[in-house]
Amino acid sequence: MKNVAIRINGSAVAPPADPRVSLLDFLRETLHLHGTKKGCNQGACGACTVLVDGERIVSCLALAVQYVGRDIVTIEGLAGQDGPHRLQQAFIEHDGFQCGYCTPGQICSAVGMAAEARRGLPSHVTDDLSARRIALTRDELRERMSGNLCRCGAHNGIIAAIAETYARAAE
């Protein structure tokens, strides 16, 4: 059987030998990408959110070997050569973090969420389910980001940063 790599932040990486290793542990313990945080380790808090082929997942519930041949982007992979991703910059400008623990997962989740909205995927609060364009209102953003918890009180800054980055871009 041919061994295929996992692409992580643009680099090919051999999958772990042990098929029981979670993607989160593989990122943190093997690859030393510590930006992805281990929160609840049960898929409930969103601190470990990463992007797989542009879609957001919680990496604590995923086995690394499931992602052979796929593209994974962590918080470390979002910034470009020119500096931080525009959402990372918006988090700074809007004080979208306090302790910062949830910030990487919040940012990765918001990038994936914006792509979902651009594809026309409705949320629980979307008024028109047949709409091709979904307005990212405050309620829409809050619902779509509800899987990512902030325990220290930066929620208003988080929503403001996401709104500035994506809601206004959709207008």
C-alpha cells in the first residue's frame, strides 16, 4: 500500500504510525503546532477547530489517519507572507481575545463559517432557506459561531471582528 501524506499548512507530512492518534494530538505532540488548543477534548468547545479542505472540524474528534491526502490548515497556516490573515488583524483591532485560549479555534471556525455562508448553506436562524446570498447579521454570526465557546468574556469583540471581516465584505 502506498503511503500518502497529509498536507498541513502547505507541507506534506507523513501520517502517524498509530492509527488511534487524534488529529489534535498529532498536530500538537508530533508536529509541535501548539496554536490548535486542547480544550474539552470532547468536541464541545471548539478550541481545537482547524480547516480541512476549507471546512471547519474539531480536531479532537478526528483521527489523523482519516486525513491522508487532504489539506489541513491550522491557525499557524492562516497568516501569509505579508502578515496576519485579515481576520487575525480584526481580532487584534476589536479586542477579540482576552485570555486568547479560544482565539485560534474561533478564527479557524470563522474562516470556515464564512465559506459556508458564501456557498449558501443556511443556519438555524436563516430566514430564507432558498436564498443564494445569506446576510451575516449579528444573529446569523452568533448562531454560526455557537460551537466555539469563549469563557473569559471576549464574545462581543469576536463577533465585531468577524462582522467587520465578513459581514461587510458580503454587502
